[in-house]
Amino acid sequence: MPSRLSAMTEAVPDLIATATLRVETPGAGLTDITRDAAAFVTECRAGEGVLLVYLRHTSASLTIQENADPDVQTDLMTALARLAPEEAPWVHDSEGPDDMPAHVKAMLTGVSLHVPVSRGRLALGTWQGLYLIEHRRRPHRREVMLQFIGGRR
């Protein structure tokens, strides 16, 4: 039976590079940050390793999702709204009716990602992109920490 495992590549980690990406969101929805992450990987001369992506907020989140059909984003936002509706009887409401649902959505989708980097490029699938999901209705300034750990090109 042929092996399902590809040939192995090895790298000695000799680089930890970190930068902060500032993202202005237009309000609720997905903002594509794939190009920003890819530019960071290129700028730090990454070879083999991993990109860590971390969002420093509790009412927004990160995801890897389809980047081809915008209807996917519409359906995802609809699904999240069903899972954490604004009309629910939330106790925490001092920051507005969209705040507590935003915290729940961020808990469900998460604030960190890791993406393999191979030969200096993000090893994403053909239809995958990195997205910041804004869960609040109004625009926000969000900070995303990017950190590459691995070998240089």
C-alpha cells in the first residue's frame, strides 16, 4: 500500500518575527486579511514554519473560510446571528444590545489561528482566506498580532 504521507521537509527555527496589523472594520461582517498576512510572511523572509495570527479583542474573531463566493460570508453571518441573537435576554447589556452576542460569537469562532508556511508562502487551500469577523454593528479599529516562527528563506 502506498504511503499517504508526502516527503518530509525540515527547518531549524532561527526566526521569530512579530508585527501588529491594524484593521478598520466597516461594522459587522468579514474583512479579508489574507494579503496582509502573506505580505508579512514575505517581508520577514520566511521559509518553512508557522504563522500565528492572534486578535486582541473579545467582540470580534478570526476564521479561515472560503474566499470565492461572497454568499458564504452572508450565510455565515446569518448562522452566527441565529446562534447568538441580540434579542436574547442577556444580562450584560451595558455596551449595547450587540455586545454580549458579539462575545458569544467570538467565543464560538475563536481569536487565534495558525497557518503552515511552506517555501515562504501561506499553505492555504485554493479557496481559503484569512478573515477578521467583526461582530459589532458599528466600525471598530482592531489589532491583529502576526508572528512567524520558523526558518529563513
